[in-house]
Amino acid sequence: MCREPEEDRKMLCPYVWIFLTGILHSVTSSSPESQCNWRGSGLSLEPKLVEQVSLHCTEGAVEWLYPTGALRLRLVPRLPMAALGPGSGHFTACVKPSASFRGAQLFLEKEGELRLMISEGETAMISRVHCFTWLPHQEVALFLQATPHQDISRRISAFRYELRGDWDGRLALPLNKLSMEGACRPCNDTEILMAACTSDYVVRGNIKSVENNEELQESVIEISATRVHRQKFTLFHARGHSLRSHGEIRTPISCGVKPGPGSFLFMGWVHFGDAWLGCAPRYKDFKRVYESAMKVHANPCEISLD
């Protein structure tokens, strides 16, 4: 029954056994909140029960208290029809386990194949973001299988998820979490203009400092903003009596960002509450590109220049 390699067979066969012999129990709810998030307890499940849950949003959270048995979460976001058409691209989903993820293993189920994403014993993987892609015609699900413990009172399996795709007018980001290729490539003129219109945040400012996190392979850039053109969430805000806004932006450590002089236009997206860098041209270069596009009416949107 198991199609995985021999070393993974012992790990994955219990899942197949539970899935085939257990009773499938679907959970549905009409409330908008429950269609994005799920919170439940393994104490209400039979040991051989696989609880079926459908998540219909592009982001949300799952919290499984006292895990027992198994939990299967189908990712079926309600998307515009254009996103499901034959010409649509792939979808990207990312999950971020809580720092206290305990009591279960998380698998990706894709087209009947299983891949272990998070193992309870792999503490180094906890709190890291795990991403995967699929095509519109493919069915995907996240499968949580409880690991046996005599004492489950302090075990909680919790994570947050995000979906991105062509339906929201943005790239299936964050690309740097899927592949380092191209993550540090400078944006061309077309990408700069599109980023100014579609990014979660557009901020003009200076780099105050850069702190490298070797464990997560991330650089945290502290920004002193002279102007916040747009922000989807409150990422940049004033501190004390300062007239400037301050905030942090993340980028792969391999990009080698260093502090230095100059005014930049920082643009990017919000990922699990953190700002990630997309494009960061010098402001004088952005102004040149923007004004050149204005002359030929090629601006995708309007940005107020100083």
C-alpha cells in the first residue's frame, strides 16, 4: 500500500492504516470565521477517526489541542473563476508552525502522494515556514497525524497558513521561501512600476541597520521611513516623538544587504505578519522610471512624488 521509500515506510503506513480503517467525519460550518480557521480537541475524537475539515480562505490558522487520531484539512479557497481557468498559473501555499508545535506530524497530501513536512522530533524545523505549489486541477490537503504519547495534556499542534496565486494580481509569493533563485535579482523597470501598484507596502526611507539571523537565514533590515505611501497593515509607525516612521523588512541573508547612505523606495509583501522585500530601487531611479512612463501614459497606477 505504501509507495514511499523503505526508510519512510514505517512512518507513513500508520497514516494509510488510519485513513483506510478509520471513520471519515466531516466538519462543516456556515460561519465565515470557521471557514478560515479551525480549533478543536482530540479528546472529542475516537482514536481511529479521521476528522475532515475544509478551509475556504486564503489565510487562517489551525489549532489542535490534545492531538489524538488524525485530522485532514482540504485547501479549497473560494476563488474567482478566472483563477481556475486553463490559463491560470500555479498556486502557492505556506504553513508556519507555532513555536510550541507538539503532539503530531504534518504531511502534505497531493494527488494521493504523501510528503512529511514537519516532524515532532525535528525541533530545528519548528517555526520555519514550509511552502509548496500545485496546479488548479490538483487536489491538495494537509494531514495531521497524532503521535502516541501517554500524557497529551500539554501538547498542541498549531500553525498558520497563507495562499497566494494569480487571482489577487500578485505573483505567487514568497518566492524566496521556495527557491533562492532570483530572490536577490534587482527589479527591472516594468517590475518596479508594477510593484509600486500591487505591493502590500510602498515606503520611502533609509536603511538604519541590518541584522543577520544565521539560524533562519534571514536578514532583518531596520528602516527609517520619510514617507509611507501605502501599507496594507500597520508595519511602519512613529516611535516616541520621532517625525519619521520605523519598521523592519526581511530578505534572504544570501542577498547580502548592508547598511549604507541613500534614499530608497521599499516595496514588497506581508508574509505571516512580517514585511518581506520585493523591490528596493533608489528613490531617484524610481522617480526617473516613473516620470518616463508618465510621458507615454504607461503608468499602471499613480504614485504621489515629492
